[in-house]
Amino acid sequence: MVDLAVIPIFVNAGAAILPAVLAGVSSFLALLLRPRELARACRRRPGVAVGVVLALPALWFGGSWAVAAASAWMTPPPKGAQIDWALKGQEILQQEQALATGAAVGGGEGPAGDVVFGRDFSRRGHDGCPPPRSICPFWAHKSEGVMFLSSPALRGKRVYVGTALVDLTGKFGSVVCLDAAGGKVLWETTDAGDLPLKPIISSPAVTADGTRIIIGQGLHDDKDCALLCLDAATGKVLWQSPTPLHIESSPAIRGDVAVVGAGAIEGPDRKPTGHAGLVLAVRISDGKPLWTHELADPESSPAIGEDGTVYIGSGFNGSAVVALRSGSDAELKAAGLSRQIWRTSLPYPVTGAISLCGERLLVGGGNGDYAFSSDKPAGMVAALDRRDGRILWQAPMGDAVLGPLACSEKIALCPVRTGELVALSPADGKLIWSQRISGKAAVLSGCVLAGDKALALSSDGYLALLDARDGRLLQKHYVNDPARPGQQGLSISTPTLAGNLVLVGSETGGLRAFLCQGTEPAKVSVSHE
């Protein structure tokens, strides 16, 4: 497993090594059985060809052992993951009824403003459409061994999302564009120049005119990554803005400026092994770097206020939130201003996205990460005054809050590593309600807040529809592949709701789409597909 402080993929402890090895062996065997993919891998990495030749004898003599080991260690599907044919028939009928109405699938075609992680900086994850009363499975896009850790962005009839693949041939990523109406791949970009893309966990931002996609690349041990700009129509890489680090942060865009955090590569002691981290601003129209600001581990996804102020969290070795001026270096020098407006220290590392709620910003933190809780788990949610960074209130949590908070004037939904979705009052941080999504499975991603409904995803792959007024569970759908449940607990894609479509990524079940329905379910239903 790569030792990742924020998004650890695969091995970080001896107990987790064997499942990762078996996953790699399975990917390698699958590669041998797919000549096109094998040729593609060989073109990307010439050493693969040599490895295939050397590995064939070992696979021949050791095949029986590998099969036996895989059988012994494979995690069984979740309890009740068999297909409920009655529910399946009901879902098909719901799909047909929804499509028969002639309602458009996806978001509107008109001007929608910039689309960023969580749809906008309130991180509510929806485009203002009516809240769903129920949802039913619509389509799924899967690719062998590919994880959809990134959160999808929907603009008009197109869905954009990043992917991550880690196997014996290396680590790769791609940016995919799909038709919202059926999940058909319109384009997929796997290379930038002569180099394959690195795995992507960053979520795409789409410019207001719908012509450009901005996204980061790299996992936590990756270095020399870049912020990418792609043509939304074709997937062509228009420019790259390189950094010495990786970009797990999701870009914030406003006007012609994109801002993102490049996080530190850390050792077992959580100390950076090289550069401590930086915030990068780039001009979208031509990819020209506008400024950089050094900051400890800014894995956080930034928000940009109406006045251009940039807010971003500082993670391990920083534990703070900072506000930065977005003007160019020359402009600030001429005005005699520094880049940093204020810096507020908090009790824990802040690696989640910044959420804006009126004159406040809300942020979560904690001493755990996406793969492991701390030996002494603890976390918090804090509200800060956007003008001066003054802490207005803090609410303690039982473990880290790693995903963004979805905020309205009356409620803030907080995903907690304990497995709870917690609703707080944005005014004073008081508890409104708390609900577990899937037992003790962590809630690591953000959620959708649409009127009186909410959608949240557990790390073991359950997408839940809830009543946002009291936290009551209405529906649950399993989004991982029942035949290959996620062993790493990396269903961490934040759902998005646009028009009559809910989109969410998963660890093993691909990118999933659900149709929204207008009928309130009579009781909690659980769907496994």
C-alpha cells in the first residue's frame, strides 16, 4: 500500500498487504487476457513487456497457489447483497415511468455559472432542482480495476469525472466524459503529452461557459504532478501547470482564475519528505501561473469569495485555515499588500474542503485520514468569520471530519469518520440530529443537501437518501460491485444532484447514475445490485 496521509490507497500496514497483492495479481491476469490493454500498458511502460515474459513461468507454476490464496482471503459480499428481484422489477418500472414522462435527463443547458466540487462553494451538491422523494438505479459505467474516487461534475448533458487505477503495471489515471442520458463514453483522456495521467482523486471544475475542465492529478506519494485544463468538447489537454508535488485538492474557479492546493509528501512520522506544500493560482485562458503561496499540506479544496478572497485549509503540520488575496504578485506589490490576509489555527489538521455559508466559512478537521483512524480519534467542526478569521464556534466530533460540509442558512451536514452524518445549526453549532449510514463504516465524502432531502455515501459503498429535517433514512442503494466489494473502504466520491439525476463514484462499482422520483417511499428500502 502506498502510504498516503490523506488518501491512502492499498498497503500501509502488514494486515492490508495481502488483499492489495491479490488485487494486483488479479489485475495482471486480467491484463494478460486483454491484448489491447496489454499492448497499451507496454507502450506506456516498456518494462511491462519484459515483466510479462519473466512472469509467465511464475504464473504457470504458482497459479494454483494464487487461486487458493485469493479464495481464502477474498472478502464475501455484504450480507443481503443478493439481487432482490421484486425490488429490481419495481426499479425497472420506475425507470420506464420516469423516461416515459419525457423529462430531460441531467442538468439544464442554459447558463449555470462555474461548476466546482460540491456544485458551488456551499458544497450542497445540487443545482437548485426539486429535492428527490426517491431514487432508482439508472446506469453504471465500469472499467476493470478502475476506482472512481473523484466526485463527478454534470454540466448540461455531460458528466465529467476522474479515475484511478493502481495495479502491477503501475499507477494511472484518466478524465472521462459521459452522456448523462445513458452513460455512453463520449471521450476519455489518458495521456498528457507523452506521459500517461497519474491517478486522479481531484474533482473536476467546469467553467461557466462549459468549454473547459480544470482538474488536478496524483495520489499522496506522487510528485511532479500538474493542474490540467482540458477541452470539454474533445478531452484535449489544453495546458498543464506543473508542481513538484501532487494535487488531491479540487480546484476552485472564479472568472479566469483557478486556485488549487498541492499537498506535501509525508513520511511515517507525518513530516514532509520534501516541499511542505503550496497554493497555486493559474489563469484559465492560457495556463499562465499567476502566483504561488507556500502553505503546509494544503490538501483542502479551496473556496473563492465574491470579492476574490481565497480560503483554504492547512493539513498535517499546519492545522489552520488561511485567507489569501487573489491578485497577482505585481498588483499586491504595487498596493503594498501581503498575500495572506489572516491565518487561524485550529486543534486538528484541516484537509477537507472549505464551505461558504453567508458571512461564515465552515470547515471540518481531525487527526485521522481516509484510510485509518488515529489511535486517539478526535475531530471538530468550526465556523469562522470570513472577514477576520475569528472562530465563532467549535463543535467536537468523535473522529475526523474529512469531507466538505453541505451548508444552508438553517443546517450544515457534516460527514464524520465515526460513520455518522451529523446535522448542526450554522448559527451556533448546536446538534440538530445524527444518523448512521452503514453501521460503523466511515462517512468520508461530502453529501447532497437539497431542500428537505439529503444524500450521503458510506465508505463501504451505501448511498443513502435521508430526510434532512430529522435524519430519517428513506432509502439505501449499494453502489459497489456485490461480486467484488470494496476492501479498502474507498467509496469516497461526493454525490452530485442535477436535474433528475444523482451521480456518484465508487471503489469497485464504477460511476453510478440514479433517476430521481417524485413519490415518497413508504418505508426504508435497501437495494443491492
